[in-house]
Amino acid sequence: MKRWVLISEERGVFLGTYNPDQPTMSYDDMVIEASAGLPDDQENYQMKLALLFAIDDPFVLENCVAFDTEKKAEIFINKMLADQPDYIKEALACKPYEIESEGKWPHVSDLINAGFEHATYQMDTRMIDRRNGGEKDEDRVVH
């Protein structure tokens, strides 16, 4: 199915959001499904979330957030950066790109197949390491 991912030239693929006020939450609780149904009143939607990109990923994610349409992706990132200073807007600037994915949340393999390997940073090698007996999902807790 066609999905839209956000990619920053500096930081890689946008993985999702998390609540920076909850640093001891488990991986499953912390990663928020950011694109799951933006409210109808999108212009007045308020969020207090931190953006997570592939370059900064402490959770060893294999999937990223995706949007149903290019417009939803643009609304999301524009709203997230609206009140930020210019240097933050420049550092986190990203654009939506179309991708094919079997599921709601594209896998690192979907990104590579679409030609965005450069935006995954270490997502692919960490995935392989974990599948070969390295870090397990239940080990991923932020302290």
C-alpha cells in the first residue's frame, strides 16, 4: 500500500514521537503512533512530543511512522515545528516521500527497497544484530 514517510537529509527517516517527560517508560509505551488519526480540527491540534529520527534512535526501531497522504505528513511536521526557533526548524527540516509498504508502519526493508537506505542510518545492521541473538525487545528501556 502507498504510504508517506518523512525524511530529513541531516537526521534520516522520522521514526515517530515520544514523551520526553516520561524517560523511564518502556519502549512499547514510549513510542507513540503519531499518525494514527489526526483530529478533524488539525489547525488547532496541540502536541507535546519529541521527534525521533533514525540518527538518534535509542530504541533500536525497525519500523517508522507513515502517513496515509502527503498532505497529512506535511500538516504533521509543520504543526510540530510551528512554534520552534528557526535553528530548530532548520535542524529538523524534512520532506514527505512516497513508499510502498505491506503494513501501516513501514519496515526498514521497505525503506531500503524504496532507495532510502541512506536515511536508515544503522536501522538495518541493528535489526540483523538483534535477530542474530543480540539485544531483545524486552531489553529496550530508556533510563
